[in-house]
Amino acid sequence: MQVHGLNHVTLRIRPDELPMLRSFYMDVLGLVEGWRPAFNFPGHWLYPPQGDTAAVHLAGNRTSAEPGALPTGKFDHVSFATTGIDGARERLKARGIPFREAPVPGSDLNQIFFVDPVGMQVELTFRNEF
């Protein structure tokens, strides 16, 4: 076996949260909705504009009776390899989304962190962009 990278992240949410998160990830990250199997629960698969692998799976199969947080333990954030840091800054500022930058010491990486509407921390990683 050989790991080649991250395939996708799944956010398991209530069905009523689907429209909000779909809009958020499409608007803020520029993802587009694409093919999704005919599961027996509502959801969306969101893809990079030129990609053929969904980066974000929104699964509307969480009930209101379930606690809000999943038992993800030490899971902290999801990161997307990204280009266009100036555009990312502008997009986040224009939408009033607070963010912080974290250049990685001794490397050519710069990171932008922000939180989505349900509290998931998102990282955008840029190579050679500061």
C-alpha cells in the first residue's frame, strides 16, 4: 500500500445545514457541485473546478437528537493545497470571515486558517506565496 494524498473530507451534518454549508464551500473555496452517488440520505459532493475528485462530501444524515460534535478526538482541521493567496485574502475579507495567517518557519509554505459555519477549522496552504 502507498498513500498518495488526501482524497476528501466528509462533514456529517443535519439536513437543514446542507444549503448553508454547500453555499459556504462553493462561495469561499470556489468548489463546484458534481456527481454524487444515489445514497439514501441528502448531501452534496463538491469538486475543485478542474478536478475529477470531490474534495468535500456534505452528508445530511445527522439527526437533531445526536450531539453536535462528533467524537473526532484530536482532529483539528482540514487543509486544501491552494494557489492565489491575494485572492483568498480578498474573498475572506469581503465575506467578513475572520482568518489568520501562519507562515511555516523554514519553508516555502504559508497557511490561512478560518472556521466554517458549523465550527470546522479550514486551512488553505500556499506554496511560495506570502
